[in-house]
Amino acid sequence: MADYNPHEIEEKWQKYWEKENIFKVTEESEKPKYYLLEMFPYPTGRIHMGHVRNYSIGDVVARYKKMRGFNVLHPIGWDAFGMPAENAAIEHKTHPSSWTYDNIKYMRSQLKRMGFSYDWSREFATCDVNYYRFEQLIFLKMYEKGLVYRKQSWVNWCNRCQTVLANEQVEAGLCWRCGQEVTQKELEQWFFRITAYAEELLEYCDKLPGWPERVLTMQRNWIGKSEGAEIIFPLEDGKGEITVFTTRPDTLYGATFMSLAPEHPLCKELSKGTPQEQEVLQFIEKMKRQNIIQRTAEDVEKEGVFTGAYCINPVTQRKMPIYVANFVLMEYGTGAVMAVPTHDQRDFEFAKKYNLPLAVVIQPPGEKLDPATMEAAYVDDGIMVNSNQFDGMSNREAMEKITEYLESIQKGKKAVSYRLRDWGISRQRYWGAPIPIIYCDDCGIVPVPEKDLPVELPLDLEMIETGQSPLRYSPDFINTTCPKCSRPARRETDTMDTFVESSWYFARYACPHFQEGPLEKKKVDYWMPVDQYIGGIEHAILHLLYARFFTKVLRDLGMLSQDEPFTNLLTQGMVRKETTRCAKHGWLYPQEVKDGKCALCGTPVEIGRTEKMSKSKKNVVDPDELIDRYGADTIRLFCLFASPPEKDLDWSDQGVEGAFRFLRRVWRMVHNNLNTIKNVRPYQGKGNLPEELKNLRRKTHQTIRKVTEDIEERFHFNTAISAIMELVNTIYQLDLNSIDSPFRSEVLREAIETTIILLSPIAPHIAEELWFTLGYKESVSKRDWPQYDPEAAKAEEMVIVIQVNGKLRSRITVPVDASEEEIKASAQNDAKIKEWIKGKTIAKVVFVPRKLVNLVIK
Ligand SMILES: [Zn+2]
Ligand SMILES: [Zn+2]
Ligand SMILES: [Zn+2]
């Protein structure tokens, strides 16, 4: 017998699956559809262990569902536009296009080596003209519907990436891509009106039971709906007004000044020509150099300047000085805040610093606040004071009543506000989908007519060192004629945020070759929504919110029929590994460590924390090397066995070694028993079996039940694999020669076949090889998933004697694996025993394992 050698079998089966189109699917099927999708990769150059884990998880589910009788769509493609391609092209003096397509070519070969069950006929890259031309068409349709607009706005700007970032792309004040501090800049930008869908996006958070609660909470918070009131404060000079949104209209009588965001247009207007003008302008300039996160951090010093102007509190008629304040954001509400220092901590700190008046309007129960001695704002509930007709009311009630009153005097109304802002999609970068817009001196903004699409990204431009887009310096690209008046006009040089591409790719997989439009509705309606989506938690807001928004837009454009793109979502954990460091050479790659010493200098290495695998910490393992050494099945098995998918996975070389040894054990098990089982059929469940064979059958069917439940209910492949390992152990322990039964070979065949089938979604190559070794002529993936026989799977039972005060009174039958607690409970629930202990107190319960329970009663 040849021993297990993955290199001799894996490529063979990959070719077989491809040649036989095993995983190619169409809509013409009697079976129910199942659409499984993993978040598609960015073609950075090589796949990493995070990909391997994500796609191995998805592949088990895809293969399992196929065997469960579903018509499974499992596609793959490439999220191929974006900055890394440009940066790499600049660095390596190549072109983003060749860099990207070279990477795709290599990574495709890596994915194929892993044996994933993709329908490769649907593969595409988002930088293919054939993809982004339809994205441009969607843009135009959205433009027609008023879902796209252009406005001058303050934007997050990353100087290193030379581009604008959406709020979602700023993490703790830093660029999500490069980690550089983000600053503010005022630019003309294109926006997608995602806020038009704020309410629906929020509402549907309650209609996605297949999503992790954590992700839904993050989305709800991001959308950030708050209810309150809009209140109008007339300017003192009577030449206008300031509108604020507040969630605390109950505190209106305590509003003593007004705070404006530095970006609020009124700041400059109000201070113009006053002695404050210079100071205000300087302050605004200073704020531009800070980013929003810095400015609004809780512990940041509150600061501001007086604009020289006043507004009037509409209910107290108090003259309120208007300030520009660092902690107010143009982004939220209206960019103006009515300041109530007694009942808002930030206003309190600001008022203390600038000696502004305090007026208490809510008293805590049983206490009396004195503005002169307050050390912090009182933000909780209480009873209204100093608020005219509302005095004595609870502040909760006053929220409603004051809002009603404002409405009656036309100084305000009930209002809802969202934290969600419209999605700025203009990027000043080259490697993206051109925005299909033309600027004409006479006609203004003119969308590119549909018949002129695509606006192709020219591929013959040279990259610019600074990272600026070469489109801006390309007359061939820029200069065009106006579609309306035919006079010379200019093209938009900004490209779309690459998150636009990933917002609808999943629907395009249903009809990747369709040429008449973005989506072929019939096919999309067949496949969508994605039944199971798998990816990292880091996309909880960005990608997953945009994709939900786009689905609703495409629905309203009549291109698909679904409200939501992803029915179930699994967010898998990170792949982590310990870090190693040499005092002289810094972080070391695993292969640079030999016997605990730095391979370069011999210094003993420091073992650091176990962290997410990253190139910067060098705690990475290369999937290629692992496949070369162990084969793909071992890597897949290890990734799935080491931890449940939603948890982090800690890398372990011993674990990989162990996975390989287990597969070899399975291999040998089949070959060792081949003569016995080769020409028999699996046991059909008829005929009397001796105890040993009954036990083996029980284990076989219990394993089917366990593996099925673990995959079906929770995707807990780790416990499923443990169960398969136990079954293999049981088969090894069987002493065949001592069993005298005509069904010996058949029961063994059933057990071994079951092992192979259950293992096949996890380690498909070895399973396929062994399946054919057993004599089958068709892929194991075409086999139905086995059903367990409840009778055979029933746990072995034992008889327990029950005594009352030492006298035998009854017997019960319980499963052999029943716990002490379970057995004691059954004993007391036995009908005969109930009679004996009726009205008595049980003083003591004596338990003898596998034998008896004695109830001592008084
Ligand atoms: Zn950056
Ligand atoms: Zn024109
Ligand atoms: Zn060293």
C-alpha cells in the first residue's frame, strides 16, 4: 500500500472537478438554491492565512449544502481597484493594471491549489471594463433619481494617500488604509444619498435574525437615530435665525448661549466687520488642522471664541452670546448647539472656562442644585423649575409639552436626526472607476449619456511619484465635448470609492456575462439574496452597510427584487500567531528562528504576544509553503479544527502536524481494511448484530448526527471533526478477527464510507481519492449527505436499581452516559418510587455508579 502523499492526489482531483464541471451551476435545477459567498479578496499578490481560513469555512458549507441537495452557487472574484495597486506601481515602476492582473493570476493558482469548490466560470475582477461600465450606468440611474449629488463640503483628507476618506474610513482619527492622521479639507465632492435610506436601513436591522447581534448593534449605532426637537433661535439683529436639533427640549429654559461648529457658515458671517473677526478666522483655521476625532474627544479641552453676535432664546427671550466651539460638529444635527451648561457636561466645561451664565431648570428628586456650587452638569431626570408653565412637571413629560408649545408659537417642531451622513464617493485617485460626468462652461454638470458608456480608464498613463492621479494631467482623458451643446468640455477626473464596487458584486455573480445591463433580473432573482455570507468583523459598518444600501437602491431601480443582500452573516475571527523578536534584528519571521535563537546572529529570541498575523510583525506563515509541505487538505483541516469560526485561531505548528497525522491515519484505515470491505455493500440495517458491531454502528450513526448538527446549526466544524476522529478511533479499536458475524464487512464498510463522506467537505482531495479507492466512479460530492438512523444512534442503556432505605423498590433504564444528576432525578421520578417517598423528606441520596440509587427517607 502506498502511504498518504497529498502531492500525488490533490492536483489530480482539482483537475477532475474542473473538467467535470462539478461545481458549475445554472438556474435550471429542480433543487432549491443556496448562495454561499465569502467576501472577495483584494489582489495584493499572495493569499494569506486569513483568506485560507475564510474560504475553507465557506468551502465546507458549500460542499455540505450541495450534498444536502441544494443547487449551490459558490463564486469568486477580485476586488481589484484601489490604492495599493497605485502605490505598488509607483514603487515598482510598473502599471496598476499589470500589477493587479499579475497578482490575480498568481492568487487564482493559489486558490485552485486549495481545492475550493468555486464556479470559476463566473469569475471577474472589478477593474474589468465589463464590470465598471455597469457601475457607471448605476451611477447615472442614481443621478436621475436624485440619489447622487455634488456639493462643496468639508472632507476627511489623508495627505499620504492624497485622497478623501469617508467617515467610515477614518479610524480613531487615522486613515484606515495607511494610518496617517486625517485632516479636514473643503472640496467639491460627489455624494450618494444613503441618508434617504437611513430609516429603512435601521428598520431592517430588526429583520436580520441571521446576523450577529454585534454587527447589527454597530450598524444601529452608526445610523444613530435620535428623536427630539428642532428649535429656532432668532438672531438679535433680526436678520436671520439659527436652527438647532436637540434631544433635550426639556432644558430649553436653561439655554444661556449658542455654540456653532467652526465649519458653520454663520461663523464668518456673524463676525464679519466686528472686532472679533480676526480671532474667529484664526480659530477656524486652527480647527481645520485638527481632525474630528481629536476635536471631539471627551477629554479634550473645550475651547472657542465669541463671534460678537447674539441670538434670542425663543421662550425666555434671553440674549444668548454666539460662540464658535471646537466640540461642535457641522456633521451632526445642524452644526449649532443650544448650550445648557447646567444640564450638559461639555456646555458646563465651556461655560466655566468663559464665565458664561448658568441657569438650573431641572432639580434632582430631593435635592436643590445651586449654580454657584455645581461642579458638574446634572444630566439625569428630575422636576422642572424656572420654566414658567412647565414648572413642577417631570422633565420627561416636559420634553413633549415644550415641543408642542414651540410648535404653537412656530419656533420649533418634533424632529428626528441621524448620525449617518451621505456617502462621499469622490476619490482623487487614478485606479478606480471614472465618475461618468462632464463639466461644460455653458451647460454646467452634464452626465455622460448612457450610449457613451463606458468612460474607460486609460491604461497608457504613467504613475506620478506623489500619488496624484495622472488623470488630472491627461488632456486626452479630460478634453471632450459637451453632450448637450457639443462645445469643448472637461471630464470629471475623480474616480469612485472602491467600496462602490464591493456594494453590488454579489448580485453580478448571478449573471457575470450579461451585456445588456448591470443585472439580469431573472437570474438575480433566482440566486439572490446570498444565503450565507462570510467575512471579517472589520467590515461590520463600511462594506456591509454600503452593500445593504445598494441593494435597496437597485431594488428601487427595478434591477432586483430583494430588500436585503445577505440573509445570514458569519464573521470569522482572526488568525493569530506568536511574535518573535531579536534584540539586534527586530521582528523575525518564523523561519528566521532556529532552536529559540535568531538565525542571523545567534541571540536568544524574545517570544512576544500572540497577535493577528501581519507582515509588519513578521508573524506570518505562507500558505504556499504549507501546501508544499503538507498538502491543502491538512491546512484546511487544521484551520477548521483549531477553533470555531467566529473565534480567533491561534496558529500552532504542532496542530498542523497533528492534522496531517490524522489524515494519514484515515488513509491507512481505508487501505488496511480494503480487502475486507472492497467488494461488499454497506450494511443496510437488517439482520442481527453482535454487541461489537452494534457498538460500531451506534458510533457511526451518532457521528453522522453530531457532524450534521454541528455544521447545520452552528458551523462548529471543530467539534464535528473531533467526532470524526472518535469514529476513526473506534474503527481502529475494532478487533475484526474476533467477531463472528456475516455482517462484519458490511458494518465496517458502512463505518468507513461514512468517515469518508463526512470528511469530504473538509478534506475533499483525500476523501475523493479514498472514495474512488472504494470502487466508486463518481465524485463523492455528488453523493447525498448521509441520514442517521435514530434507532442505531440511540445511546447504549443500563439498568439501575433503586432502593428506598436500603430495600429494592424499582429499576430504571438510563443511557450509559447519563450523569449522576440525571440518574438521581430519574430515580425520584419513577412512578413506583414516587409512591414510596410521597410526603416524606429525602434525607440523603446514595449513588453507586452504574449500579444503584438508594434514597434515605424520614
Ligand atoms: Zn492614508
Ligand atoms: Zn454644454
Ligand atoms: Zn538577530
